[in-house]
Amino acid sequence: MSVLALKIDVDTYQGMKTGIPHIVKVLDKYGIPASFFISFGPDRSGLAALQLLRPKFLYKMIRTNAPGMYGIKTALYGTILPAPMIGLSFPEDIKHLSEMGHEVACHAWDHRLWQDWLPLMSRNRIDIWLDRLVNAYMETLCERPQGFGAPGWRMDKRALEIINRFGFKYLSCTRASMPFIFRENGMIEIPSNLPCIEEVGTKGVIRVLEDNADSPGPQVLPVHAEVEGGLYENDFKQILDKAMSLGYNIERIDNIVKDIDRKGLHMRGLQQGFIPGRAFKCSV
Ligand SMILES: [Zn+2]
């Protein structure tokens, strides 16, 4: 029986405010834990409008009905509407997630900045970005974070070197097929190896769950609070029904890391590649 983790990324204010309560209710009904990767800082989603100038991105937005999923306000945050703080606006909700037995991990300070501009961010800027993120986490939960999952699954060698000083126990920054150790910093990487709904549709996710049900490695399903906690809530339930019926053992990522045999993992360097259904390259 394979182990399955739900890696639930919170990218926007809307996802934090309305997506999370929906998702939590669903998880509660199934009696299963999840790993929430929270963006704590400003929601500047509106800056994504600049990306509309890139045809591949525009196509993806139309294909996935992005305005329906994210809402019109989200599309304007950080442009004509001020950028609201995401996790920092909801400290009690985040504490509650942890008290309910879910894992809370770090996803972003400014999601948009990292996802769109990482290659152009200086070392100093990356360091400040991570510092703000970790401080916001500690301010909220009064403990050090264990895991970090990079926005948009985008990492580079400099960020891998810089992140070493922040004391994370593991990373979940890539779309590789199995856990490994980064040659750049010696840290364990637990990748999101399953596709998400936006990439392959609900049937596509279910097909991969069926194919991987007896896989020896942990399966990590990327979920977005804005998506599965919004228009795709019923699809999320269908996916969970299937996972339960296939006998998956649902675990938090930090617990998977505790059980993993580090000596059994191979070490390799960061790579970038295209994933079906994604407009841009991501770390693999
Ligand atoms: Zn994200």
C-alpha cells in the first residue's frame, strides 16, 4: 500500500480566507491529515496580469477558467487594489490548522515575486524574502518551520545554497518522480510527483493514483486552496474517494520525512524541465 500526502498550497488571500475552510471541512469528513504550505506575505496576484502578455500563460488561464477559480479581486491585488497579507491576516486560522493535526509549512513571502522573478532576484533579496517568511511563520506558530515548498516549483542553485541557513528539515520544491538529496545543500527533497487538477483534469489525477497505488515511494499530490477549496471541491472529494478505495495511507509530509531512510536516497543536482500542462519550466 502506497503512502499519499496532500500538499496543499495557499497562494492567495482568497485561498486563505475561503478556500481553506472548505478544504478543512472535507479533510475532517474523511478524517485525514494534510500538509498546508502557506504564503504569509502580500498577495500581489494582480501582477500576473503582466504575464498575460505571454501567449502560453494566456492560453493556460483561459483553458483552466482562471477568472472563475480565482475571482476578479484576486486578479487586481497588488495593482489597482492594495496587496493584502495572506497568512499574516489569519494567524488564528493557521494555529487552528496545526491544532487539528495538520502540518503547516512555508510556501512564500511574496509568491508572485519568487514565481516570476527568481532568476533576477539578487542573493540578498532571496535571503530577505526567506527571512521574512520564516519570521512570519514563527510569529504565527511560535516554533520553527520544518518544510519549505518553493512557489511555482521554482528553485535555483543560489536559493538552494541560501536556504541552508534557515534550518528547514526538508524541501518540497520540485516535480521529480521520487525523493532525493540535493547535491547543492545536502537537504532532503520530497517532490510533488503527482499531477494537479489544473494540469490533467480530475480523471487524469485519478488515473495516476490508480497506476501508482502499489508504488514503494511516497506519492505527493499538489492541491491548491483556491482550486480544490473553490470550484473544484467536488472533484477533490472524488479524488479522495478514489485514494481511499485504492487503500492509500494518507500522511503528512513531515512524518514521511521522519520515516525515510536517508541512506537509501540518491544525491543529485537541481534540474529544470517541462511538466505536461504547465506553461513554464519548473524544477524537477
Ligand atoms: Zn503556490
